[in-house]
Amino acid sequence: MHMAKVSTYLIFRRSTESAFLFYRSVFESEFLCPIHRFSDTPSQENQPPVAEEDRNLVMHVALPILGGHILMGSDCPDSGKFPLEPGNNVCINLEPDSRAEADRLFAALSRDGSVKTPMQEMFWGAYFGALIDPFGIHWMINCESKT
């Protein structure tokens, strides 16, 4: 059974790898898995291919820091449709242990806020959604459970 957890997700313009190499040295920790690059992303229907200059950017990295907390990160490619600005460069990432809880959290947090990505199946195998709550805080919900 998947255990619910919370992590912090940091988004950078083009410096995720440098930032996470720095954090790795500070926390004397190791990445949970190899750094995933945008070049590793399968092509998506109705999405343009990743620009050549963005292919080596970080799509996902995860680093344990203190007390079981995981720091995660991603680059925001210039070719993407996501404008990076102060305020949307940090997200709280929730990983509930059921899809019912993922849906409940998503509905409650997005009430009077705005939905960025509705809860849906994603190519990495998770049930995922992103939102901004009524107070401007960015949240991602990523549920690995199939039930």
C-alpha cells in the first residue's frame, strides 16, 4: 500500500540541476532516482515536441532533505506554456494514498481557487492534478494508487 506523504516542489527557469547539486551537497543526501530530462518525455497528443534547446533540462528530480521530507524540482522551459514568475515557483505536492482522497483534497483546495490541471491519468503512471487555492498557494496532487 502506498503511504501518504507531502513534499515541496521547486520550479526554476533553467537552473534546477545546479540548484539540486547544491542542495545535495548541503543535505549530504542522494537523489531518489536519476534526474529525468525533458528528452525522456514521450510525445503528447495535442502538444508540440520539446524544443531542442530544452531537451536536457530537468523534468523531475527528488532529494530527501530532513525528517523524511522530499525536495522535488523541475525546470520551466522557455518553450512551455507555463510562465514562471514569483509565486508559482514553489508548490506543495500532496501524495494521498487513494484516488478518493486525491479527488477530495483537489475539490476542497480548488473551491474558490483555480484549476491548472484537472485530476487525470498522466504518462508517468499517476493520477495527477494541479491547482491554486483561494489564497494563491500552488498545490499538486499526485496519486500513485490505482484505487
